[in-house]
Amino acid sequence: MRRAYFILLAVIAVLLYLPLFTAPSPPALNTDGNGHLFKIHKLMSDGWEPWIEDWYSGFPFLRFYPPLSYLIGAFLGILLGSDIRGYAATLMLTSFVGAVALHFYLRRTGREPYVAPVVFLLFPWHLGVAYIEANFPRANSINLFPLFLLALLWAVDIRERYLAASAVAISVISLIHHSAMVPLVITGLVLLFENFRKTRVLSNFFKVGGIVVALTSFWYVPFLLEREWTNFWKIYQYSWLFKSYSVSPSRFLEPVGIASTAVFSAFLIVAYFRGTLQRRTLGLIALYIYLALGYYSPTPWIHSLPVLSMIPQYRWMDMVNLLVPLIVADALTGVELKWRLVAGALSVGILIFGALPYAEPIPPYPGDLMEVAEFLREQPGEDWRFVVHPGVSHHSYLPVLTGKSTLNGWYHEGDPAEEGHLRMWYALSTGNDASLYLKIYAAKFLMASINVTVKDYSRIERIGNYWIYTSNVSFVEPVGAVLLGNFYDLPVDYAYFEDPSNLAAIPPGSVGVVYAGNPSKEEEGLLWNFVRNGGTVVWVPEGSGCLFGVCGVMERIDNSRLSSDVFNVSIFAPFEYEGMPWYGPVFENVTPLLSVGDKAIIGLVKLGNGTLYLVGGNLLYHSLYWNSKKEAELIFGLAGIDGSLNYTLFSRSDGEYSLGLSPSRPMLVRISESYYPHWKIRVNGKLVEPIRDDRTGLTLITVSGKSTVDAEFRDPFMRLRAYSAIGWVVVLAYLLVEFFWRRRLKVVINESS
């Protein structure tokens, strides 16, 4: 009987994801799907490299996104011959394991164990996650939610083998989707509170926790230690994001909502009148639905609280996929078999109705994108990237089809240069000229299906819906100026340091410095050392203040009073602010380059072996306010260091590159590779410390004369993978012996006796 039932669960699990298994390769998966599919393919083809070039401007692969779904998918993909089959088989496997786990959980807690697992498998919400959102790891985690509850029951068992099994189950779930652990822990504590009051539970949890740490540390340790490099969105702070992540009440009027509500309501009524309803389960359902409403709830502000702010609102609904089947089990506990069969059949019919919107064949990858891939694959060189706009998940799979790197990607948490990339995407999306950032990121080709502004790019042909733009780009470029102090995003090329102490590592004369705002005493000391040793500093105060004894005082600026023997004063935009006069600092006792009356807006002073330029009038903000590129070019032109740079790319692969550089003078250069702490860079064999350009997220080094640059990404946490692998082998071998070999041995002994 039970064997036939498990076969039924397996058949349902296979049928649920058969459309994915039989999908064309490559498929066009909905929403998130192809981004996840890329990761499976990458693991299948190249293994788990610590750093890959395929997305963004390079990023640490699977550092901030739990790896186990992808590892299982890649393993099954190798066995089954394609990434999409591995993807589908993983969902089949986790859904079957989750249903079986729910069956055993219900048996151990004395409830009806047969109908609820079927309801769990067919519940429309998680099918929507798998097919409509196509969030592969999240769908797998929902499938395994019952395993977590069963693991908690195992954790209070006195037998050691069940403690080990509990640790393995919890480790699996936490490595599939870490953010699911918060609602799971809450749910487990509420549902199994009485079990945790037993005297041995605390010691058991310490044992289980120790094993879990050993099995999962290879991912969680680097994740936690390097969390500063993650890019989690603060959802509540952005109303558009908060609204889009919240479940609208209208969702309950759609087929998925109607079917789910009908099944829930029917079994809730039955359980209530039979007296078998567990009110804590109902309370959790009400709580999670309320939290899922988010923006639409009467108290949206609660999602600014620390724990709640970590979890996208719609993910609270994931728990309902587990809790409704528990209500079903409560309602049918003690009911005659024939009525359980009737209830199960009706539930299946209703849920299939709710799942019908997802029952669509998976289409093949778009034909025009296949043509785009063919075009890119034929382009020579390895020192460039491509971009497809607007960016969707389909485009993140293109590196598989092209063998080229892209600035597209999927799941921003892994992108160490996200802030700079977002500026590029913002420019593309708003019709502003995106050429500056595209060229900085070595984007040789831009494919756009909507109008874009890229003045430095030429439109060369059209493939399907995509216009193709191209430009000459460089993987390595000289940086003429560095901005310190307050950040301004202006349409000229410069690097930015959030930490001005980075200036101490740069030889004066290799780059000029623009300081925006009033420096602290420590920063003033850094600037003084830079100037006196031959550097050029441009000080742009936003108000009154002093630097090196030169002071600026606030005064009204008027275009009619401007005069200069150096600059064409007609390039300056009106000195007005919303129809009112413009005020800014001006200087006395300096050599004037641009004057307003008898005072200097721009002046210079020679200090030591270097030069200090004074730029008043709050001119950086003025150029931004009036979108005056000429003013920005003037300011950074004062600091700019001229020079030429020739380079040769010897090699480039995941986590490695080698360059030959020939600068015309000592200079700071930007390498189009995302900065991350574990890059080891040698210039002519000597280890140098790279600096992060906080404007673009790329890597900066200084070079002098003909140089060879060799870089390698050395992940200090790689050994943890080996240690955890040993732990997995030991624990799984122990469980194999305890649960299977000894049982089989006992059967043999009994039969022989």
C-alpha cells in the first residue's frame, strides 16, 4: 500500500515538471528561469569556479546565492544530458522528497498522512513560483518545507542516527534558500512548541547545530564574513519596489487564488466542526497572508523592522503552501477511507483548475536572440563585453550561446560593481547618453530593442527586434583624475574614492585629484603630502572654508560679472537657482583664472612641487544642476593627467588575466574587472595592492614604464569546500550504515535463524 502511494507521489512530481523536462534546449523560461539555468550550465561546463567572467564585469560565483539547487541541477544535468533536464529533474526530486517528508511528519504527529501530501504537490502557489516566476532555488525550498518540520521532530529523538538525519535535512534546506530559514524557524517553533520542552532537546539541538555548521560552513562563512559586498535591496525604502513585492488582494480573485482559497476554506470548515482544527496553524496562515500583503496591508510600516525588512513580502505566502495541507490533514484525521478519497478527489480537481494557467508548453529560445548569439560568437577578441537592453533573464543565458562575456546578469546580490552598473542601466532606460559607462565597462556591442542614446556608438545592423551598436573600447584605460569627498556623477571620466586614504598609495604625478567639499584634518594632511610631492589638487568647496591657508567666502555669482583670460565665459550656464540668485565661495590672494568682479572663482596657488587649483561658485553642483558637460570637463581638465597607454591582452579566463602595458608616463589605470578583495595582482612579478574605483566598482593600479600585469583570484575560503565535503561523506556514510545496512543485516540474521 505505502509503496504504491509513494509511486503515486513520484508520478505526480514527474508530471508536474514534465513540461520543463521536455522543453526545447535552450528554452525560453519565464521571468527568472534562464538566469538560473545559466548557473546550472556553468557548473556543468566549468565546475564551481570562485570567480567567473560571464556576467557583470566579473563576480564571485555563488558567493551570495545558495548553491545546492544548482549543484544538484548540474549533477542531474550531466546524467541526463542537458541543463534544462537537470533543472526539471531537480524540481521533480525536491517535490517528491517534500511530499514523502510530509507523509512521515503527519504519521509521526498522528494525523491523516495520505491526502495532504497530494494537496501539497498540487498547491498552485509553488507551481507559480516554479513556472511563472521561475525562481528555481525558491521553488525547491518550498518543495522541501515539510522536510524541515520532519527534521525538527528528528532533532528531539533520542537516537543519534535521527539527530544526524535532522542535521542533513536542515543543511540541505539552508543551502537551497537561506532566506526561507526565517519563516521556517518561526513556523517550527510555533507548531512543535511542546516537543521542545523535553529535557534532552537542548543538548540535541547543540549536536544537530554542530553538524549543520560543519556541513554548511563552506558557504555560510564567506557569505557572512563578506556580507558588505552583497547588494540586498532595502525594499521598504522604495515604494515602487515595496508595492511590486507585495501580494495584491486581487491575486485571490485569480484562478490560483480562487482554487487555493476554496480548498483552504472547505477543509477549515470541516476541521472546525470536527474539532480537529489546530488554531496555531490557522493563526500562522493568517499572519503570513497579512505579512504578504505588505504595501496593501493596514500597517505597511512594520516591514521596515529589522527581520521583516530582510524578506520580500510575497515570500511569506510560501509558508501557506505548507500550512494549508496541514489543515487538510487535521480535517481528515479519523475520517472514513471513502470520505477521504472523495475529499482528495475534489481537492485534486479544484487544484488542477488553479494550476491550469501554468499548463503551457515551454517555448524555444527566441530566434532573434539565437541570431544575435551567432553574430557575437563570430566576433574576434576576448577583451570586451556585450550588453542587451532592456535586460531580462533571457539575456543572462547568452554567454552560454556566445562564449562571450556580458554586462547582463541575473540576481544583483552577486554583482560587486552593482552601483556603477545601475548608473549605466539608468542612463540607458531614461534616454541619457550611456556611452561613458558602456565604454568604461568595455562594452563593445550594445543590442537594444528600444530607443537608446549612445553618442559614441555606431548603429551597424538589425537582427530581429534588436539594433546592434558598436564602438572601440579598451579593457585597460588611463585615469586622468580622481574625485574625493562628496560624490558627483558627471558626464566625464574619473575615478572616485569613498576612502580618501587610498590617495596615499598613488604616486603624485600619476593622476590628478578633485576634492569636493571641505576635507577633515586627516584628509587635508593626505592632500598636502600629495601636492608638495608634485601632485595636482583641485579643491571645490560647496561653501566657505579654508584649505592650506587659502579661504573661500560666500558671494553672489553673476554671469555678467564673469571675466577670464583663460576660459571662454560663455560656456557657463546661468548662475541661477529656481529663478533666484546663485551663491558660492570665491577666493582672494590667488592667481585668478576666472574672476567675478575682483575675486576669483577659479584660481591657482603653487605649493611645494605641486599645484592647488581653487574652484569656487559651487561649480560642481552647478554643472550637475544645469547638466553642463562643459563645466564638468573644465573642472576635471584642471586635474587631468595627459598620457597614452597601449596594452596587449595575453590571456583572460575565469579568475585570471594577463596584460602587457606600455604607458607614456607613470599613471593610474583602470582595468575593466570588478574589484574584489581576493585578487592578487603582480606588476613585473611584484605584488601590488589594487584599489577600488567606487564610481564604477572596477580595479585600479598604478604602472610606470613597460609592465606585465598578472592577476589571479585566490579565494581564501576554497579549503572550506573540501572540509565540508569530507563532513558530508562521513555523515551520509554513517546514515547509510545506520538506516540501511544494519537494517538489511538484521533481516538477513532473522531469516537465517
